[in-house]
Amino acid sequence: MRRQPKRVNFTAKVGKEGRNKSLTLEEILNIFRDCGALLEGHFLLSSGLHSSQYLQCALVLQYPAHAEPFCALLAAPFQGEGIQVVVAPALGGIIVAHEVARALGARALFTERVEGRMTLRRGFQISPGERTLVVEDVLTTGGSTREVMATVEEQAGGVVGVGCLVDRSGGIHLGVKQHALLHLNILNYSPQACPLCQEGKPLMKPGSRQVRPEGG
Ligand SMILES: [Zn+2]
């Protein structure tokens, strides 16, 4: 178990009048686990590295009943910032942008890669000076978030903040107001130096049918 134990007493109000809801950090983590979005075990990642935890936000976002309150919690610190546009990189960020924008009464856009370059397509436009929030499902290196920020700035939009459901970056700061629903410290290992391999734990490949531990 390598998640950071801090901030367990975190609570926040969600939703509109009459739909207030408080969730503790532990309750949020449990929902991620129940959805299979946060698995613990011994995983082979697409990078070839091994990890004791595997995160797949799409598995929690498949439930609108979770996506809406979680994104409302993510949006909460940006209420009052006059956010007009929420932008996320496709595909993982699209639902996050949509639900955060719902909470803030803003538009939801997404960027796509065209020949490797992050681009606003489909007629999406940001007018000069529009107050923009950039969101992601998971912040890992901050690379794609920075690219979305640059795309917004090319349109002369003002990036007011950055939000993600899960920050697993270990503390990257992107120079604007920043908020994450969860902070996780997920360690990766090279196969040669993996302590789980040394313990002889069976290796699972996320996304395959064997990914759910038996009985789990
Ligand atoms: Zn291993």
C-alpha cells in the first residue's frame, strides 16, 4: 500500500442545492477500488515497467453517478474563478472536462493529437481572454497538460487553473492554481529490480481478463 495517508479527513460539498454530499478521501478511494479503477497487486504496464498498483480512471468514469460528484469536487476550488471553458486532452480527459464544465456552468472542449501535435479540432474555439481550466483524468508527468495549456494560449485564452482526478506526479506544479481529487504515489519498477517479482507474486496485465484477482 503506497498511497499517501495524508488528507484522510478531507470532506467537500458536492452538487447543486438539495444534492449536497460529503465524501471522505477514504470513501473516494473505496469507490475507485470497487470499480476496479485502482487495483493492487503486481502489474505489467504498457511501458514494460512493473507496479504494485494500477489506475484506470475510465472504470470509475463509466458510472455517471460517480463521474458527476467526483468532478464537482474537483471543480469546487475553481467556483468563483469565472471559468468559461474547460479543456482536456482526448480521450481520457473528455468525461472529466464535461462533468467539471457542468459543475462550473462552462463549456467543455477537448484537444486531439494531429500528427503528434495537440490541436483543437471540430470547430472548437476559445475566444481571446476566455478564462480556461485545463483538466485531466491522471496527471503523471504533466506533459499532456502542458501541451493543452500551450494550445489554449495559442488561442489567446487565459489558463486560470489545472485540475485532475488523480495526481500521481509526485508534486509537479504547472504554474497556475492546481487541484486534484486524489494524490497517489504509485511506484514503478524495472522488471530486474522489482520487489514483487522477487516475492514471486504472479504478474498481471491490466486490461486483460485475468486482471481481477480471484475472489476480488
Ligand atoms: Zn515485477
